[in-house]
Amino acid sequence: MNPKTLDALMSEYQEEVLGPNTPEADEVTRFREFLVRHGGLKKLEVSGRKAIILERAEALRCFHFSQYLDWFLTEKVGVPPREVDAARAAMKHLNEWLLERDAITHDVFEENQESILARETGPPVDEDPAGAGDEEDGEGGVAGVPEEKDFHVPGEYSATLSGEFVITKVQEGILYGRRPDDGREIGPILVERAVSSGHRVGDRVHLSLGKAGDHWNLLTVGSTIRKLI
């Protein structure tokens, strides 16, 4: 595997492949800034200088691409669909180049590409109906999903949370959850599409989260108790 850091590889890609002041180079710059602020990656920060990402390219995961395209650009920055399409193409080219440079494995490439090429807009937001999740779990009224998966993203977080959450809102790649003990809603929680598509409002699930900027990254997801319809 290529021993260069992700930061060095992205700079090489911009300078030697894209050239300065091109639209795709600018998009890679914006993606890098997203990773520094929201990616949960290890970085070196020196006062008066831009932060440097210390991770190697294998730390760049499929959910970084989906969070950038389907949350950061659309929800936080609010760019138009045409600009998201252009960003999607730029991420596709970057991912292909990382594979060519032997910076990522083919399996990682495929996972990244699946996230990058997903449909432009997610499904409608699934809002928490009045009182959703407040009912007692009666016998025969729940279904357990006894599976735990680790999504830990190496990095430093300003805060961490772990415990049971009642899902209050579901978007593609994004969850919101309410803590039963204090009623506080936590979100947005950035997750892989497989996680968001596997949950619905009212589910009770054990989550471990790390706060990165103004959102939360999913570290682990545990068993889910689902109300049967």
C-alpha cells in the first residue's frame, strides 16, 4: 500500500493530475476541509497554519463520501443539485485515482464507489410522530435485532455518548435519536446507508457516538428493539 498520508496524496492529485484552479481541484479542496472539520480523522493543527491530516488513505471510508455528498453539501452548505452532481463526479475520479496509486484496496474502492454513485437525494425525512417511542414494549410488540457493529472512526472527539436511544428521525445516512433518560434529541448522527435504511422511527437502539463539530459520528451500533407494525 502507498505509505503517503491522505493529505499528501490529495495534494499530489490536485497538483499533478487536476492542475491548479480547476473546478475538480477546488472540489477536492472543499472535501479536504470537510474531512478536517467533520471527518474524525487524526490531524495536526498549528496556530496560523492549515491543519494536516495525518491518516493514510485507508482511513478514508465510504461513509466519508456519503456524508460529504448527502449531508454536508446538501444539508449544511445547501448547494444546488447540479453542483452536487459535479462533486459526485469529482469524488468518483479521486477514488479511482487512489486505487490506481495503490493507496486503497479494491474492496475499499468498491465500497467507496457505491456510496459516491448512490442516488442524488435521499428518501423523505421520517419524522417522529407524536408520542412515538413512548409506548411500553409489550409482549409480542417488539422485535430484537441482536447485532453489534463497530464503525469507529479514529480521531479525537469533543464529547462522546453511549447508551439507549429512541430513533426520532431517519434520513439516508443520517439518524436523530432521543435519550429516554433526559428526553434530549441528539443529531444529526452520520451513519452508513445500511444503518439508516435498517432503522425506523420508534426503534430503540444502543449507540456509541463521538461529537465532531456540529454533528455526531457513529462509533458503534448495538442491538435494536423494533416495534412491530
